[in-house]
Amino acid sequence: MADYDYDLFVIGGGSGGVRAARVAAALGKRVGIAEEYRFGGTCVIRGCVPKKLFVYASQFAEQFEDAAGYGWTVPEATFDWKTLVANKDREIGRLENLYKKNVESSGGQTFNTRATLLDRHTIRLEKEKRTVTADQILVATGGRPAAHPALPGNEFCISSNEAFHLAELPKAIVIEGGGYIAVEFANIFHGLGVQTTLVYRGTEILSRFDMDLRKALHETMEQKGIRILCHSLLESVHRRTDGRLDAVVKEGETLVADQVMLAIGRTPNTEGLGLEAAGVELGKVGEIIVDEYSRTNVDNIWAIGDVTNRVQLTPVAIHEAMCFVETAFKGNPTRPDHDTIATAVFSQPEIGTVGLSEDEATKRFAELEIYRAHFRPMRHTLSGRSEKMLMKLVVDATSRRVLGAHILGPDAGEMAQLLAIPIKAGLSKEDFDRTMAVHPTAAEELVTMYRPTYLVKDGNRVD
Ligand code: NDP
């Protein structure tokens, strides 16, 4: 083998890249990793983690209201956006250091610089103005919020990146998109007291989820006071003389807001990385094309995480990193398993889901049993809140296998994590039925829905 400076060089210090670097270094490999912005990547620095902290912050208004039914008198509460941002930044700084330190304490070398490829084994460390060589190279540069050049006035819009650092909390915000980020931020801003409008081009928000959850969440968000415009699009955004923004939507209505946020998907970060120089093939949206082992067409260059545009979720990038290390350094070729991935939308109420939606299952199975419970969770009895919880199991009537579980309500994300185990394991409805309930919980509904609410036969609902 030629004499390289590193056994592995990782470009991108997010969740996937850091995991691969750390684990490979712990195996005794000579590992370098470069990050141009901040170690931790999207998830830690401007994604999942700060978002969840904002979600917690935005839930207090309702909790203060709910406390009254339980006998508490809460003095009028006030909220300070700058305190939230500063405290969040302190926590993110702590995590950033931890990510970097973890690589170093495993024996890896970290570089705070942009790194680009000069050829299939040579990496240029831009800030240090020098090159290094590596036997294996892993690209884990993630993605960024998709731009919207076709929208006149897009230069006045923010993305989730800026939403974490706004100098002032807006009085009113318009958010375009109907996916995870648009829905989560609509709930965050609304919870913090911002007048919020969601503009979505499709029929119903969250197109990749079970229709019952989508409708029920939409209804609940509207009841809380979030305005949702479906079948709608932003046509243009203009800066007014008073400094605010006019967001003109398709039907011609003008929404006045202090911020307009675009959450219309994410684009893989592949530009200017020297991938062409190294001969790495890219796909239609600029994603790195990889085989089932995360290897590119250049056999010593690999890619994992959002830059490959497979499944844009942190735990998936981490899993792909672990599989990469098994394959590249442990002589144990391992394909990442992308089947049956549980996921949560931290809306309010939350969504937790795993497996097939009813619509997807209908396309693949001749006969389904649908179990559905729609009820007011106990915590909302004394609070007087009318919000309901929804739980749904999709079962293949022939094999009895539970194909999907879909929950809307408090702690749905936590439940989805646990439901992922029986559903991934292919357990049957009877396995759910003979599982003892934990009482009193909301989750006990999942093991006490004994009779199907309706059947679906050859695509048709039978009550
Ligand atoms: P999503 O892919 O979830 O949603 C994008 C939304 O934008 C869709 O509603 C889409 O509509 C709409 N859209 C796309 N292009 C346009 C356009 N040109 N004009 C108007 N609307 C458009 O992306 P997000 O940006 O919300 O999130 C990116 C990824 O990050 C997610 O896929 C997810 O994997 C990950 N993520 C995960 C979270 C979690 O696990 N809780 C939280 C946040 C992000 P349509 O439905 O019609 O295609």
C-alpha cells in the first residue's frame, strides 16, 4: 500500500462524519477530519438539538394555561427571546466541544478548515494552505436549506439556519413548506406568541405521513391559532417602507410579516469540493451517488448522510457511519438498513410514526385491519384542553403482522422509538394483544385496541 498521511480522512464534522472518525480512530487507524464551520454539523448546531430546545421553550405557554385546572395560579408570564437564544447557544457550544473532543480522545486529528479533493487520495486543507493524503476518504458534508431562486424577493427570506439566531422575535411570520421543518417551526413560533401562517403547495401538510395524522394535526394547529393555507404558494416577497415584509400568495392575498421563512427541502453540499477532480459521480440534485455500502464510483471514496440524499435523518447518518467502518476497516461488509425507520415530527401535538401508512399498506397488501383510537389524554381532563390524541395500527389481515403504528399526541416521539422494535421485528397483532398494558398511560391504548375500527379490502374501506 502506498504511504499515505492518513488511513482515513473525513470531510465534514457532523453526526455521521464524527461517528466514523471516532470509531475508526478507536480501531487504531490514523484518522483526520475537517469541518469548515462548527463540529456537530446540522443536527447539533442548527437542526435537531437547538430545534428541540426551542420546542421545549414554546410549550410553556400552554403548560402555564393548563396548570390552572390543577389548582395553580401562575402569575402573568413573560418571555424573553434573547435569553432563550443565549442559553441555547451556550448548550450548543458545549456539545460542539464535546464532538470535537470525542474524536481527539479516540486518537483522531481535527481540523477547522474547509477541505477539498485534489484527486482521489489528496485533500487540500484550505485554511492551512497545505495538502494531505489519505488511503480512504469519507465525504459527510451534509446538506443546506434549499434556495428558492424562482421566488421574487427570496433575498428577504430566511431559512431554518437564520431562525436560530434572529435578533428579535418576529410579531408575525409566514413559513413556506409543509414538511418537517415548516411544521415544527410553525408550532415553535406560534407557541412563542408569534402570529404564524403556513403556506403549503399540496393538499395536506406532511405528505409522507399517514393521512389521519396529517388531518388531525392540521385541525389541531388551526384550533390553536396557526393559519394554514394549503394548495398555496408564495408568489413574491417585498420589503415595505416600514421595514416589514409583504408576502404575496398565489390567490393574491398579501400577508404582512416580519419574517418569511422558506422550508422547502434541503440540498446536498457537494459544490466546490473537488469531487469532479476525483472523478466522483453526482446525481440529479447534486447528491453523491453511492452503492449499498456507501461507496462511490471511486473505490476509495465513500459518502454517508444527507450528502447522499438517501434518508435525511441524523440516526441514519450515524448508522451509515457505523456500517462504513465495518465495511472499510473491519473486513465485514455491512449494508445500512434503511427499512422501517421510526421518525418523529416535533409539532404540537407531536407525531411519532413507524412503518407503513394506511395508504402505502393499501398499495401493497390485499386486506388490512385498521385499529384506531381517538381520545382525550388524561392530562387534558383537568386542564380542560380539548386536544385529542390519535393512535393507529395498520395490520396485514393475512399474516397478522403489524405494518405500521402512527401516533399524534404528547410523547408520540418517545412511543415511536419503542414501537420501532416490535414493528422492525415483524411482530403480530396478537403479540401486541397479549402484552400487558401499563396503566394509567396513554400508550396502553396500543395494546388494548382489540377490534379493528375498519377493514381495507382491495383498496376499499369496509366498515
Ligand atoms: P421536507 O422534504 O420534509 O419538506 C419540504 C416541503 O417543501 C414539502 O412540503 C414540499 O412540498 C415543499 N416544497 C418543496 N419544494 C417546494 C417549492 N419549490 N415551493 C414550495 N414548496 C416546496 O423538507 P424540510 O425542509 O422540512 O426538511 C428537510 C429534511 O430534514 C427532512 O426531509 C427530514 O428528513 C429532516 N428533518 C427531520 C426532522 C425530524 O426528524 N424531526 C426535523 C427537521 C428536518 P411537497 O410535499 O409537495 O413535496
